[in-house]
Amino acid sequence: MKSIPAAPFHITAYLAPTERQPPRLWHVYLTGDGTPWERGRHPSQDPTPRRPMALELMDRDPGPRLLLHRPCYGRHPPDPACHPGLWTGGRYGESVVDAMDQALDRLVAEREIDGVVLVGYSGGGLLARLLAARREDVRALVTIAANLDHAAWTRRHGYLPLEGSLHLADGPPLDARVLQWHLVGARDPVVPPAMVRQAARHDPHARVEVVDGVDHRCCWVEAWPGLLERLQEQLGEALETTPPDGH
């Protein structure tokens, strides 16, 4: 576990051991929303996921990888700057995305990382997409059961609107050179395939794949090694060695 300054927070990250020679391409896992509310009525004191699905996915990944928490997640005690708005209405807000961007910048510099593949589960998928829009080192974006349009998602389930959060549709599409792969379970009642397809239309080059026999939680961990192999095939050697244009 590593604590990374990202003013006004410290971001918690988990890094897997690597070879002495630093790898050039890392998979960066982002967690779901966890427990923003207790019993649906009171903001949680600790929103960190009870079941760390993203960490379980990371454990099945044999390559260079890390898990990047959000501000106020995975920390005991939390930063003084933490407040419930950061994991309720503002869970995808500018301060959250900016802090994660800062932390990832530090890790990239420290580890001499040339490129990243962002992998986000559930709400972490939307954060991954928002992060990808402001970074030049993202080679691929993979979302898993992601509520890419949080406004449509809250309307569907009768939740309070996430008024402090950013909207994917407010920004431009991602560069076509960034591989986008949005995975959704055929049996997912939380984020159904039609919702993912509709949101993904914002990015003309994005690919949506519906995975049979899977819902919002089951059985992504078991399917992940095979999906990773396909991801690596799609990335290819050229994508691993040639980053998108940028500074």
C-alpha cells in the first residue's frame, strides 16, 4: 500500500511487485462506488467497497498493475478535507477526478511508466472515462458494468441526482487512437446493456460488448483472465510502443 499526495488529499494505491526493469505499460484499476450511503438514507462514514471487486480483478492480472483509490477511500483515518459530498452527489466530481489525476501523475513519474490502460469497475468505469479525457498517456480504456451516464442511471433506479458530478456528455469524444472497450453483463439489472450502449454513443470509436452469463457482480472475476488475453491481442505491439500524440 502506498499513500500519494494529491492536494488536498492523500490517495491510497496498491502496487503489484514488478521485475527490476520497470515495465512500460501498466494496468490501472479503479474501484466501484462502494458504500456511499448507509441503508440508503445516511452518508456512510467509510465508503470504501466492502467487497473490493477491482482488487479481485487486479489479482487475476499477471501483468504490471496497480489499484488507485479515490479520495477518502481506503484511508483510516480519512483526510481532514474529506466530506460526504465526495462520495455521494459529487462522487464523480472535478475534485475527485483532479486528485486521482494528480496521484497517477506521481506514480507515472516514480515508476517510469510510458502508458496506462485504465480499468474501471462500475462507478470506477465512469471515473476511468473522465480520467482518460484529460491524460495523454492512456493507451486503452476498459470499463466493466459502468454507469457511464449517471443521470440516466439515477433516474432508472429512483436515486437522488448526482448534482456535484461531471457528465461524460459535457466533454468531447476520446481520441480514436485510445482503444475503448465497454463490457457489460447480459444479466445486469443495475447497469443494463441498453444503458451502456446509449452512453457509449458519445464516443464513436468505442466498442460495447455484452458478456453472457454475467450480471453486475457475478462472474467478472472468473471471466477476467480470458478477457485480459483478448485485450492484449487488441492492444497489439504497435499500441504498446506508440503512445497517442501529446506532451
